[in-house]
Amino acid sequence: SQKIEQNSEALNIQEGKTATLTCNYTNYSPAYLQWYRQDPGRGPVFLLLIRENEKEKRKERLKVTFDTTLKQSLFHITASQPADSATYLCALPMDSNYQLIWGAGTKLIIKP
Amino acid sequence: GAVVSQHPSRVICKSGTSVKIECRSLDFQATTMFWYRQFPKKSLMLMATSNEGSKATYEQGVEKDKFLINHASLTLSTLTVTSAHPEDSSFYICSASVAGGTDTQYFGPGTRLTVL
């Protein structure tokens, strides 16, 4: 069955630097992959969706890449700020319906 | 746009009582709503998928008689935890998909349930 792997260790980054988070999946390549942000005690918030035919997608300081050969997506935050500190989740569809498989998330800490 | 609300945000109840959690899509119609459970530092665990006007589809291992889901309208789904026990204490989150095939799920703020 499809599995998602995200680095379970917290990622500490100095303010102003670029933070890079990794999402690896194990089996079939999904039609798309999504990234969400979750703050403590809150529901996830959608950030970006990237489709299998897109190599890269950008939104303001965020950039997502999707490598179907490596079965990996990278999530970058440039010019990171303390307000970017949160847990970032990747998710991809189980099949043709709307159900998603979720990674456990990576906690990002931006130090001032 | 695409705002989802949940009520209540926190609830504390005694063991054996039932608790109802509401999930509403405020500015869009949600053909499909999802209910998740999340343990600390763990991934979201899908409990069930709910389509308006039909019975919910429960994931393996989720007791349908314990977690009653109703999706009576395109803007409201409810989750009732029946005869709650301390092991049901968790963070419950709903999400909704915009009707029309959008792939994105919009999440509610979650409900923290504590069963004493």
C-alpha cells in the first residue's frame, strides 16, 4: 500500500534562510500531491497542489517540486520567518476519489 | 472563501455520554466531507468519508455504531461519539471538498474531545 514518509525530526532553520522539507512516497505515482500547514491545536490549511506533469510550482515565498522518478516532493520556504514555524504535512490521493493519504508532518522551527 | 467551521472547539464529557460535533462549510457547498482523528505528533487518520444524502463510508477499524456520521445537507455534517470512553479522547477534524471536482480539502479548526 502507498506510504508517505516525512522527516519526523524537527527542522531548525535560521530566520532568512531557505527551509526545505521532504516528502517521499513508496508506490504508485499520484496524479497530484498537496502540502498543508498545521499550527498546534488547529486544522491543516491548504498551501499548494502540484500535479504529476508539473515539475515545480510557486506561491509567494513557497516553492514545491515533484519528481516522479525519485517519488519525492520538496517544499521550500525562502526568506523564512519565525511566523513560518509550524508543522507541514504532505498528502496525496489514495485513488481516483477525494480521499488523501497523509504524512505525519515535519515540524519546522524558524529561529530569529 | 472556502471556510469550514467546527463546533464545539473543545468539549469535556463524562464517560458514557454522547457528544455531537458539527462541521459546516460556510461559503461553499460540500458534496463530500471527511472526518479525521489526530493523535499528538501523528498523522491525520481518516475515519470516514461522508457524501450528502448517503451513508458514510467508514475506514477499516472504525466502529460505525460508535462514531455516527450524518451528512444531511451540502453544508453540514455531524459526528456523534456515542457512549464515549477515555480512549476516545482525541482531536477530531473535519474537512470538505468543494463540489465540482476540486482536489483540495478545506479543514475545520478541529474539536478537542476529553472524556473523563
